[in-house]
Amino acid sequence: MESKPRGLDTTPIGTFVVAGIILGCFFPMMTGLVTHGAAPLIGAIILGSAIVFIVLMVVEIQNGNLFGAVLNGVFGVLLGIAPALSMLAEFAGAGMGVAVDPRILGWYFMVVGLALFIIAFGAGTHFWHMAVLFWILCPVMIMTGMVFAGVGPPSWFPMLGWTLFGAGVYFLYMAAASFLGGMFRRPVLPVGGPLFKVPH
């Protein structure tokens, strides 16, 4: 009797989207390549991407992939829907003359940074370098939150933006490795091994 085929691997989809958000939105925003007036467009892009993450989260839940489901949920909600709607609300409030205090978003990002620290351990069961990346992104997210919250200097933004640029290139590489490996049914780009070995 033929065994049931495994569900579609959604890794390349989500990883390409993450790379696009980081390199196409956060990097230019934080390094001053675009003005604050780009906020509603960035919010719309992130919101649209968040829908993809939520769909992928449901697919990974159905596939029984805990790490994939949590990662897509984090990117879809914590780093997708929530900040996107906040950006759009801030811009809409300013247009209506409503005083909006955007500093709350900074405190929110600090908590997200702590979540990334925990998720890094799960990432380490797949790739050692992904765990290292999330541990680097943890202080990056916290420092970004500090700037938004008004307890850190805006001069941090360029440094944080270029760090995110490196993260975006990393995700683009991992997306290419996953996609090409799936299409050619063999490893095409080297991706290394796990940091933590767990029984299967």
C-alpha cells in the first residue's frame, strides 16, 4: 500500500517573503533611504505579507510542523499584522489630527525581541547559523524598540538597519537553497547542520 505523501514544504515561500520585507521595507526605512511618509506603504506591504504567513502557519499546523507553525505565526502576527496596523493607524490618526503616541510600538518590539531569543533554540534544531541569527536579531529588535519607545537614540537606526540588511541577505540565501533543493531534489547550496540534535 502506497504511503501518504508528505505535505508541501512551505519553507521557500515564507523565507522569500521575510527577505523581501527586511530588504525592501525595514532596511530602507531604518537607514534613511525613505522618509516617514513611506510608513503607510510599508504597513500595507507588511500587512499583505502577514496574510501569507497566516496561511503558511495553518498549513504547517496541518503538516504537524511545530517550528514552522510558530515561526510563521510570529512573522505573521508579531512582526506582520500588529506593526502594519500600527503604522497605518498612526498615519491615519495624524491625517485626522488625532494625537497618536507611537512609543507603545517600541515596547512591543522589545517583547518580540525576547520571543526571538526563545525561538532561536528551536531554530538550532534545524541549522546552527539560524540560531545564531535569531540570537543576533534579539538585541537588534530590543534596540529598535528602545528607539521607537524614546529610550534609545535615533542614531542607532543606521547600524540596526545594516544589521537587518545582513539578515535579509541570509534569508534570501536560505530561501534560494530551499527552493532550488526542492526543485532539483538534491542539495544545491550548502546549508550546514543543526546546533542541537534531537531524536526523530
